[in-house]
Amino acid sequence: MEYKQIPLGPLQTNCYLVWNENKNCLVIDPGDNGKKLLSIISKLELTPVAILLTHAHFDHIGAVESVRTEYSVPVYLHNKEEEWLMNPKLNGSVSFKLPNPVVAKPADYFLDENPAMTVGEFTFAVFETPGHSPGSVTFYFKNEGLAFVGDALFYESVGRTDLTGGNTRTLLASIHDQLLTLPEETIVLSGHGRSTTIGHEMDHNPYINGF
């Protein structure tokens, strides 16, 4: 399995393309710049089979409709954020005073805790990791040692909790109870910035060491 990190939009939100030997592809958090993203997918000769959302803040969903329309693929989201795709106040695009509020159609399927979810030819675990937002999830590919954590955990930092439904204690509990139980060599692929590992954050993240 291979993956590519693609920063998109004004907040440089990381979209991830994850594909297998057959060139089938998962699109995780298509945040913005739909034309650019579709061009990259085409150049890599990938065939998307689904859109997975770690959560529904505007900077993670801006190109959902571009990908969904082009490839006729389903969108997966936690049901606690069911209304966020359609509601610019909930997804934050109103608060950030964007020229055009972000609105998408409803998700096709809803996520919850699942140790072995299968989408197309891909099998992965879904962890509920709320705190940054109430429906935040992590997609964990055990065999590859990859965790797509959205905005829960960053390189030597953690996600903000001052947006709708955010809660600091809930976030820290999610990190400790879910993410820090993963093998230390697990690669953490965050919604913004560089990648890290579970082991590095255990040793160097000042926000979680004192919890």
C-alpha cells in the first residue's frame, strides 16, 4: 500500500490518497482545491473507491463534492457530525469568514468504533478520537503501521478544542486511551503539518506528557 500527502487550501490541510497495487484509492479529508486534487488523482492513475472524513470541519471537506461527483464514490463520516457537511456554522466556515461558506451533501455512510472495517479492497480500524470535534475519528492501518488522525494529534502538539463541540479533557483522553496504545513505531499522519510517530510524541509532546 502507498500513500501521498497533499496540503490543500488556505490552512494547508493534509489530504491523503491511499492506494493499493490495483491502483484503487481511498481519499482521506479532501479539504479544498478540488481541481488540483482531481488532477493529481488522474496523474497517479488512481481510481477512488471512497472518501473518508476524519471529521467535518470546513478545511477537511471543501473538495468532497468535486471528488464525489467525478468518481461517484460514497462519503464516510461519524454520525455525531451528520449535520456538519450541510451547515456552515457547524463546520466552521462561517466563523472563519470565508468568501463562500462550505456546504456539501449528506454523508452516504456513518462511522463508529470498528476494529476491522472494510471499504472496497481496504481493511482498517476506526477509532473514535473525539475532543477536537465530537465526531473525530482515526483510521488505523495495522499492517502498514499508519494512523490517519485528523486534527487530534500533531507533531509535538495536539488539536485545538475551542471550536464547536471541542473539549480538552476529552481530546487528551482520546489520545491516551486510543492513540498512545498503538505501537511506538506507528506513523502518525495528521491533518496539518509533518508526520510523526507515536514513540516520538510519547517522549516529546508537552501537551500529553503531563495528562
